[in-house]
Amino acid sequence: MHIRLSTEADKSSISTLMSYCFGDREQYGALDDLNGRYILAFDEDILVAMTGIIFNTDYNAFEIDWTCTHPQYQRRGIMHELFKRVCNLTDEVIYCSCWR
């Protein structure tokens, strides 16, 4: 498993995983400003899980967003590792909307 921050070059892989997990959600800006926005987990060259953190001005806090794991990769501790890493990105308050 390889874990790293997203880049603009990951747009197609991110779009594919999001479409699989959420349906078409591009209208919410999920594919904007990809450099460093998400923490991605890859098995070989396939994106299998992701989570992100952005600053939400409505809540004046960082927000965890667009979190998903491909069903074939669930229950392996991947998201646990991604959340550990995303929480280490800031000492500020983190808000999680949990609707995505």
C-alpha cells in the first residue's frame, strides 16, 4: 500500500473512485485544487481509498471531506491510517460533516 498527498495528475483516479462510491459529485468542487487536498491510498497503481481536508469558512474550521474506500478494500485499516495522517496535518479544530 502506498499513501501520499494528491496532485492534479490524480484527477482521473480520484474522479473514478468518487463516481464508484458517491455517484457524480463533480459539481461540488471535489476535483478542484487537488494539489495536497487529499490523502490517497494506492494498491499498486490503483486508487483504493481517500480522504481530504479543507478549510470551511461556514464553520471556521478544517473539514474532513470526500472520504471513501473501495468496497473490496474495506476492513483492512486503510481509512484508519488515512485519518491518522489527515489529523496530523493541523493542530486546529477539525469539523466532519459526515454527509458525504
